[in-house]
Amino acid sequence: MKISVIGAGYVGLVTAAALASKGHNVIVIDTDKARVTMINQKRSPIFEEGLDDMLSNCIESGHLRATGDYEEIMATDITLICVGTPSNPDGSMDLSCITESARDIGRVLGAKSGRHTVVVRSTVVPGTTKKAIIPALEEHSRKKEHVDFDVAVNPEFLQEGRALHGFFNPDRIIIGEEDQRAGDMVKELYESISAPIVRMDITTAEMVKFASNAFLATKISFINDIGNICRRLGIDVYDVVRGISFDYRIGDRFLNAGIGFGGSCLPKDLKALVHSSRHLGYQAQLLESVLEVNRNQILNMLQMVEGKLGSLKGKTICVLGLAFKPNTDDIRNAPALEVIRLVMEKGASVKAYDPLAMSNAKRVLSEKVKYCRDAKEAVSNCDCILVLTEWDEFRDESLYHGKVVFDGRRVLDPGKARTFCDYCGICW
């Protein structure tokens, strides 16, 4: 199949490389010229395990290339929209990139003969495809859906750090369609992948993505709430998790208590769903509470730090971990960013280290943050250590001997850690 992918971010580039590795001919279209150049030079602009090698192989084989020219859609059969949909300050979803992409795709389709399929893979608020994307395609192509082109929704459920594995081994494939032809085209993309395929209408497919992320976020905030109670009772919440996880209705996934969730999906999508529900005349009280508990985890950690150190003015705080999770360089909505901002507001200086995310962090954090060459340098000459990302190298016990440690990610065994450092777990 001849495929065009709009957007060379995490979702777009992983999707493009994965499809190209299956023998499809894929063109990645992105307006960032530097990113296009990097891809064509066989270098990934993002870190994702296995992506560099797959990208290189696909480009060498001729199955993948990048461009900034939307006209190249003309030579393809299907276009996947994978652009970003970040949050606006009020929590609503910024749809400017996706509506602009729809307009540009529409202009090309206006001059294209033959029927074309457009697939929305970006995360959009339920109703967006019907209310905004399809009208934009029709207006700028001067053509009609179901006659000249088809539209489907195929939400992604990729986990950063394991995105390629997730693409080839999905729990399910969701296809939102208004006619069978569009759904069949999407199904063909996954013909060599074994997973349940669930077909439904477009708006329902959009909602599946939001409901999935809202549920995962709720599990995290739930166990953090339980963890905050457990800590006050002198109970280890991870023992509680072990006890409840045998119940098949509960399980043990996404029950890692600690500093809270971050990343490009859970906070953004939850805020957008809450904002959207208000416009529908409904207050999503549970989801609002999930966000509040998540925000409060950072404040809980700071209260613990101040309870131990007193005033933070003039103190030196070591932060281990800047990415929102290990095995990625993504710092979007990472708890570490807010922690650093708050401790610096209180007069502390910050030393930070992350094996992958420091270059990204430098673009958004205060220039006063000192970035260290390794964890050993970061933990030297500081008043306390905050562990905010569970990188494996942070499990090295020698880093913490004689130190004051606040563990936000359970990288150390609490019982053992208390024998060689002044150890505080966030929920245990």
C-alpha cells in the first residue's frame, strides 16, 4: 500500500517506520525542515527503543522517506493524520494543527483523481472528526465524503519507550468508520498483526481513546490516594497492591504509587475530557478529582522535603530523573519540571541528571539549573535527593549512602534503604 503519514512526532514516526518495515511504501510529511532532514539522513529526531535501526533499514530499502511537501499525498492511497493536539491553557485541546492538516490534505485531494482514504490517528475530542475534520476536507477539496474520499478513525495506544513493541503487539485495534470501505482500508494496514479488531462508528472510536486514558489515570490517582492514607498508618502501599492484585477484576497494572502521572497523553486527554464535558452540561467530578490528586502528589512531596529540611532557601536539591518515565527523552508534563519550578521558587538551587532528557529540559527549565554529567556528580554536595524517574541506573544503592532521599518512584527497597540513608517514600 502507498501511505502518507502527516506528522513526524512520536506517533507519526513510529507508525510510519512500523508500516514501512512491513513492506508498505511510506512518505512522512512534516513542516519541520530540520526533522525531515534528520529522518532522511537515517537519524531519528526522537528517542524510542529500536526506532533508529528500523528507520535506517526502511530508508535504505526505499520504503520510507520524509518530505515537507503535502503534494506527495497525490501518489498515495491512504493518509494517516498523526499531528499533535496539545492542551490550551484552559485545558481544552488545541486542534489548530489537525485542522490545518485537514485543510492542506483537502487542497491536494481537490486535484487528485481516484478515491482516497484519510485516517485520523491523532487524539481528538469526541465529535472532532465529524464536526471539524470532515468539513475541512470537503471545503478545501470541494469534494464529498463517501463519494470522492473516505474518513476513518484509528486511535493509537502506544506507550513511549515500548512504542514499536506496542504497534506490533497491540491489545486491540480500534477502527472508527462511517462506511465499510474506509474501515477495510485501515484493517488492511494491520493484516499481518494478530489482535482483536473492533469496528465502530467514528465518534465512539474517538471516545474509546479518552476513556482508556481516563481509566489508567484514575488507577494511578486511586492508588496514590490509598498510598497517602497508608503512609499515615505506617503501611507499605505496595504490600496492599500485592494483596489486591490477585483479584482478576483489579490486577496489578498501573498501580504504581508515587509522584504521579505525566507525559503527553494522560494529563492532556483528561483535561480535555473534563473541559469537553463541561460544554456538554456535565461536571465529571471523578475525573476532576483524578487530576487534583495527581497535582497534589507533587505538593505532598514538597511538604515532606520541607518537613525534613525546613526552609529550602539556600538549600541544594538533587533531582534524579527529568523524563516523565524511563526509556524516553519526553519531558512533557513530567512531574520533575513542576518540582524543580517550585523548589526554585522557594529559594533552593537545583542539580539535575537524566540519561536522555537533559537536552529537552534545558529548553524549558530555568537556566540556573545545573545539569550533571552523571548521577554520581548529581548526588554529591546536596542537601537531599529527589528521585523522580525510575531509570535502572538510579537503583544503584551506592549513590545514596548517608544521604537524605525522597523516593518518588520506588527505585529503592524501602526496608533496605533505611539502613544506609535517611529514606522517605512518597506513599510508603
